[in-house]
Amino acid sequence: MASSANRLALVAFAAIAASLGAFFYFFYLWPQPKGPEQPIPFSHNVHSGIKQIQCQYCHPYVAYSNFPGMPPVEKCLHCHNYIIANHPWIRKEHDYARQGVSTPWVKVNVIAEHVFFNHQRHVNREVACEECHGEVQASQRLPQKLWRMGECITCHQQRNAALDCWLTCHN
């Protein structure tokens, strides 16, 4: 009788331990998606990694504007009219083009509303895209990034760049 009570206690303990382990795994250790789901699953790994397409080809305004720009549908179709043109995701891109609307990409790099970030200044100072955005060529899906002031200050200190926040960033 004591032996079956011990077994029952052991089974109950194992069930509780497994439940707690599953709880912690699913709520704390479960791999999170790399970033927000996009209307078309765009792979930076394929485009900038394998195909070695430069960032500026798809983000054409980065060198002379405050905003890097998202590629217009026509830019995607420049290649995809011929390359995997009948793939369902590319067909969706063709639908956007026929409707005359931009692809509703979900923003992944977010800064506070009161911050003015100028990509042009950074490109002109030869700051490589990877220094801020990481190795995007290794990513299928970019992680969402909320930029904090401390990251900018650290980088500016390392480069001996301007730290006058009100004239540089908060205008």
C-alpha cells in the first residue's frame, strides 16, 4: 500500500514538474517570431544575402533624404516580372500594382515621434547599414526594433560625433 502511495506521489510530482516546465517553456523560452508578419513574406536573406542586392537599390532615398523609403511595387516587379513571376506572393505584388497601391509593409525600425533621424547624414559619414541594422542579409524576417536614445549616444561617443541632441535629433 505504501508503495502505491509513493508511486502516486511520484506521478503527481512528475505531472506538476512537467506542467511547470511546459509553462516556463511556452511563456519564456518559446522562440518568438523575428518580427512582424509582412503582407508579402520578404526575405532579406535571399535578396541582400544570396542575390547580393545592395540596400540602396530597394531603399533608394537613404543617401539624400531623411527617410530611406520603401520600395515601390514597380521596383519589385522590375525583377519579378521575369523571376518567379507566378509565385503566389509575387502574384500578390502584381495585384498591388494593378490596384495602383503601395505594398502595405509593416514598419520594423521605430523611433519616438519627437526624434528626427537623418539617414543621409549617416550615409555621408560612411556609416554602413549593418552597423545599425545588423546583418540583415542573414535574416528571413527582420526583428522589430524600438530605438532608444542610449544606443545613439553610445555610438556617437564611440565616433566622436555630435551629441547636441536638440539641434541634431530633436528638431
